[in-house]
Amino acid sequence: MDIREMNLKLVMILQEWDPFNIGEEGYDGEIEVVIKSVHDLHHPSDLAKKIQAIYEESFDQWIPIQECTKVSYKLLAVKMDATSQT
């Protein structure tokens, strides 16, 4: 899987997550920043904290860290799958 394909899978996961129930298209800016973070971070807890901060900054709403951790595991699994195939 190349980087482009990996990024598309990451986008799909984040769009389906929809933590504030505003629709898949409501998070374009946040998704872009989260994907950059997936490339930079390797630990689910670190990524979860980053995801929580990104969405809280944009929406002034707090997401429980457990929800962020669940999605961080999914995102990092895609990253691991992509890097194991290269």
C-alpha cells in the first residue's frame, strides 16, 4: 500500500468516526491535521491526546480520551499495515 492509499483509508476512518454527528464532510481541516499526526506519532496514547486536542480546538467540545484512543488504534493499524508492505 502506498502513502496515497494509506491516507485515503485514514480519511475514511475519520469520516466514519464523526464524533459530533455533523456528517462526514464536516471535519476536513481536522482530518488533514490528524493524518499529519499519524505520520509523526507512533504510540496510540500520544495520537489519542493529539486527536482530542485537534477536535477540541476546532469545535470547543471535549471528546472522551477513550473514544480518541479507539480511533487512534484504527489509524495506527492502517499505518502499520502500510509500512509492513513496503
